[in-house]
Amino acid sequence: RAKSAGGNRYEVADAEADARAITRHGLTTALPAALDRGEFFIEYQPLVHLGDGTVRGAEALVRWLHPQHGVLGPDRFIPLAERTGLIVPLGRWVLEQSVRQARAWQQRHGGTGPLRVNVNLSPCQLTHPGLVQDTVEILERAGLEPDALCLEVTESALIGADDDLLKPLRRLAEMGIDIALDDFGTGYSNLANLRRLPVRVLKLDRSFTQGMQQFPADPVDLKIVEGIVSLAHSLDLAVTVEGVETGAQAEQLRILGCDTAQGWYYARPGPPERLHELALVDATG
Ligand code: C2E
Ligand code: MG
Ligand code: MG
Ligand code: MG
């Protein structure tokens, strides 16, 4: 009996694994046409200055409006796009849209200062030879200053990075584009290694902010964040925190000296017009 029940469980598990594999396969083959058909769209999540509470810009987060499956988050399809190479044209599309959007915000926004945009780069884009040239052309076509753009690269993508990989990032940084180290603290990077990277911003991973959700906050998490902030500032890096979900977290992170915050407490990712509204609220008080 037990054996046949176990057998059934395995059958169910196998069926689920098969279904997931079929979906993955279907999504993978649908990706190129999806780009042509305009099924991708971008949501923007505000980046808020912790010192004065103003909206300084937003991170671009891509979504896929799939005709059968509805809206899919990037975790569902970015890995597939990376495996097939579609990430290069998809990433270029995201960059172009986001840069044009930032220019549009700036033209409409009379408030506290220019609005900037953060765009995620996958490791495959870093090794693609067209990256620097494409980025220059996209900025020029849109008429956006390079310092209004921040490119986010994950810590794990840069672990053990050799000079060939860092060269395009250095060129982009020299042009005035900020480079941010995304999901910082989840990899195993040697902190001394930070000096070698052309990075201006550390984006502290959500796992650190999670320990600050309860009150009082986890004392070990507080110490770790405090240490990272002081290290970052001593290297002239700004610190952005992800995943801020409560006012208590925001206050704690402000006291610890973090510069910028992002999270549901301020706003979920949303359409580009919303960012303009949020920034205008700031400008008018
Ligand atoms: P990420 O760059 O670390 O982006 C932050 C993720 O945290 C986003 O998930 C965002 O929606 C989510 N988030 C923001 N605030 C909160 C919060 O307060 N609580 C919680 N629980 N989550 C929060 P999303 O949009 O699902 O994106 C996941 C990842 O997909 C991103 O992580 C990024 O690595 C990748 N991604 C998104 N867009 C692109 C893109 O255009 N190109 C590439 N290569 N990767 C992208
Ligand atoms: Mg990011
Ligand atoms: Mg991140
Ligand atoms: Mg993250």
C-alpha cells in the first residue's frame, strides 16, 4: 500500500515537473515573437532619498503580458532569455524605452531635480561587444545626459570578473553613467575587491532589510548594515536599500546612514505616469 501511494506521489511530482518543463519550453520558443509583437512592458519603481523623502528616480522592471498566461514577472522569463541570447535585444529594448522615459519625465518635471532611471543589465549583455556603442547611441537619440542613467549589475555577475568584463563597465562609468552593484550581500565577493570595480552605488539586498521589519530590529542585521554603510561611504559609494516595506524599516535605515530606498512602503512598481505624479507631490510639498 505504502509503496503504491509513494508511487502515485512520484507520478504527481513527475507530472508537475513535466508541466513546468513544457511551460518553460513554450515560453522559450515564444520569446522572440513576443518581442516583435510588443508583449513586453516596463514598470517603474520609485527610488526615494532617505534624507528628505523626495523621489529621485526609478528602477525599470520588465514584464511580459503573455496572451495565455497573463502578466509574467522577470524571474519567469529572464533566465530563459539569457539562455537563448534573446536577452541582448530584449535588454537593448528595455534600455531604449527607459532612457526615453527618463527624458520624458525630465521634460515634464519642474520639481526638486532631474529624475533618473536605473536599468538592470544581465551578464550576457556585459560580454556583448555592442554594449557601449548601443548605450551611447540610445542616450544620444533620446537626448538624455549619461548621469541620468544608472546601470545595475548583480554582485554575482562581477564575482571574479576579469579585465575584459570590466572594460565596458569602466568605459560606461567614464562617460558619467553610474554603475550599481545589485543584490549586494548575497554573493561571496571579497569586500576589498570593491575598489577594483567601477561602481558608484551598492544596492543592499532585500534580505538585510527583512531583519528590520520587526521592532526592535535584529541587532545582528543592524550591525551588518551599519558596517556595510560605513565601508561603502569610506569608498565614496552611495547605498541604496531594496525591499523597504514599513515606515519603521525606513526610519531605521535612515538612521544607519543609507542614502536611498526602494520598496512597497513607498510604491510598488507601476506605470511611468505614476512616477511623475509621485515626484510632483514632492515638488509641491
Ligand atoms: P532586482 O533588480 O533586485 O529588482 C528588485 C525586485 O524586488 C523587483 O522584482 C521588485 O518588484 C521587488 N521589490 C521591490 N520592492 C519590494 C518590496 O518592498 N518587497 C518585496 N518583497 N519585493 C520588492 P521583480 O520586478 O520581480 O524583478 C526581479 C528581478 O528580475 C530583478 O531584481 C532583476 O534582477 C530582474 N529584472 C527585472 N527587469 C529586468 C531587465 O530589464 N533586465 C534584466 N536583465 N533583469 C531584469
Ligand atoms: Mg535591480
Ligand atoms: Mg536588486
Ligand atoms: Mg534583488
